[in-house]
Amino acid sequence: MSLHRVTELVAGRVRERLLRDLQDWVKRASDPPYRPHQSQIKAVSGSLHWLLQTLDEQAPQGPPIVQAARRRRQYHRASAVWTYFTRRWHQREVETDQIWLVAADDLAWIVLEPHPRAAPVPPLVHLSPDHAPFAMTRSFSVSGVRERHGAAFREVLSQLPVPLIGVPWSLRGSVADLALVVHEAAHVLVASRGGADQLQALLPDGVDPAWSAWVSESFADVFAAATLGDGYAATLSCELADVPEAIRNEAPEAQSPYPPRTVRMALCQAAAGEATPTWERWREAYPSADAMKPLIEQADRVANRLLEWNWEGSRLDDGLVRPPSRLVEQWREVYTGRTPVFHDWRGSLLASVAAAGSARIDDPEGWEFEGVTHNLKALQENQRLRNDSSRSGGSGGRDGGDGSDDPPTVDLSPLDFFS
């Protein structure tokens, strides 16, 4: 058999394997743990089917052996694009990470659901080797695949079919650090409205020009703090903490996307809408330098203006999903060893995250950083059973759940956060 024919056969088998994998994943999406990811899998597989069809219609240039080799490389690159997403879905098969990732996926969807234009396909949260959380909403990159490989690849790489939220591996298992997912979900929201340019017009008159560079990250902090209250501020404070001299002497950088750390904490205080213990702790640990005080005063005005963003006829602040205060109080009791009974997954998930940040600061030595609670697992199982018959045909919940907030009561076991 000629080398040309062998190369053609290899190219054809690569293509067929990819098509089989696409079909298998679409079927797999009807069963746990991938059922909540049906719309994501369909969106990505649709992009890959389009890519393959486009590649099939484009005849490579050159002698037959060169055409066959180029076709094989194109199909390998298409497989790499598909693998980019499947390796992130596969993380749900690791039992120790599954509960936390399900909670992270649902949390991102819960806070974005009131804004359907923001994420017609739910964001996919995945664990990442990066040192900080991030959100990807448009273009993406795949190792070994470049835009120069053709218009079809350029088109696919420039239009991310599913928003991605990456979280460092080191944070997995921590309920408190789920608060950072809400911050990244806010970036998905902003991207759906045209990016930071839409936020620029909201900045109050007379504020420091540096706020223009900070507005996107400022909005994400405000969104998360308005949703989770002091729980987000407490978690963020653990991320930002440093030696006092470093924070006191921190100079505003107009080229940085982030405000100074004390200004970020002031934004959280303003967005929470009440005096928060975290802000008091922060000011005690890091007294503000005089040069920082005007920015701290401006943070209150900036936060209020960002919350007034007109979203589909109403203030953004009016559409935020917040945990009921009673549930936050119950979860604070849970973190001291009590065993309450909860009735809904959404409220309890938000409340557990809101309470966890403060609990970790209140009792750092008793806090078990790793591990997910039995309570979250029980709540997830209850939600799964309730949605078993409705995910494929219903609407409202993530990928077909009915979106109801009143599943049967679950008697939960004590948390294992404390040793």
C-alpha cells in the first residue's frame, strides 16, 4: 500500500474517532454526572461538527501525499479543540472533586440565571493550574492549534461556545473559596453586555481617572459582595492579606486592572450595604495612608453607581440573587457544630458560602480548609433526585431543572469542617 494511501486512511480514522467521541458524549450527557452539562456538550459538539464539515469542504493544496498529510493534521487539531473541553468535564468523575465542582457550577448558574442574556449556556467551572481564578468568555487558545492553521480554526478559536471559569486546584474543597466563583461570574455578565466599555459610563463624575482601568474588577467585587455580603469580603481579605507595610504603602496603579487592596475592601463594604466585621478587621490590621483616603471615600459612590446599572429595564441591584438571612444564620450555627434542617438547595448553597468566609476568620485553627461537607452532598443528592424526571424536558433550572426552590425537606448530618 502506498504511503499516500496509508496517510489517507490514518486521517480518516482520526476523523471517525472524533465523530464517534462527539456522539458518545452527547449520549453520555443524559446521565450523571454530565446531565447538568447537556447544553454545554451540545454547544461544543455543534462547533466541532461545523469545524469538521468546513474542513471536509476545503481541499488542501499540493500533491496527493501532501494533501493527505495536511488533512490528518487538521483532524488532529480538531481533536485537540474537543479535548480542551472534555478534559474539563472529565474532572467531574473524580469523586473527591465532584461535590465541590457541582456546587461551583450551580453557584455560577444561580447568580447569572436572573440575566439569561448573560449566559444562555451555563458557565463551566473547572480546576486550573493557574494561581488565581479567571473567566473566559470569548476567544480561547488550544495547545498546538493556531489561527494561522486556517479560517475555520480562526473562527472556532474566536468564539468560545461555553463561558469558562477556572479555579486553582489549591482552592478545591473549600466552601469559603466558592465565593470567588461569584466574582468570576460577574465577568461573564459584563462580557455579555459589551465588556467594560458599558461600565465606564456608570462611573460618577469627579472620581480619580484610575477608576476607568479598575472598573471591570471593581464591578466583579461589587457584584459578589452585594450577593454574598460579608462572606465574600472575608474570603477576599484572605486572598489579599499581606504584611502591613506592603498594603499601607501600596500605590494606586492606573495601568493595573485592580484597585489597591484597601480600596477593594472598601468597595465590598459599600456593596454589602451595612457595617461589616471584615472591613473593621481590615482597617485595624491595615490603617490607611492619607493618600489612599480619597479613593476609599470614592469607593462608596462607585459601588452604588455600579449597582444601578440598568439591566433589561431594572437596576442590577434589584435582580441579584441573595441568600435569605435566616439561612445564613443557620449556616453560621452549622459551622459551630449544630445541625439544622434545610429546605432548598439554592438558598442553602448561597448561605453556606456566605457564612463560610466569616467562619474561617472567626475560628481559623478549628477550620478544616480541605474537604466538602456532608450537608452539601446531601443537598445535592436531594436536588438530583428532585430533578431526575425534569432535567431533560423542563426549563428554568440549570439545563432543564424546574428551577423550584422547594424540594422535600432533608435532614442533614453534622458538618465535618471542624476536627
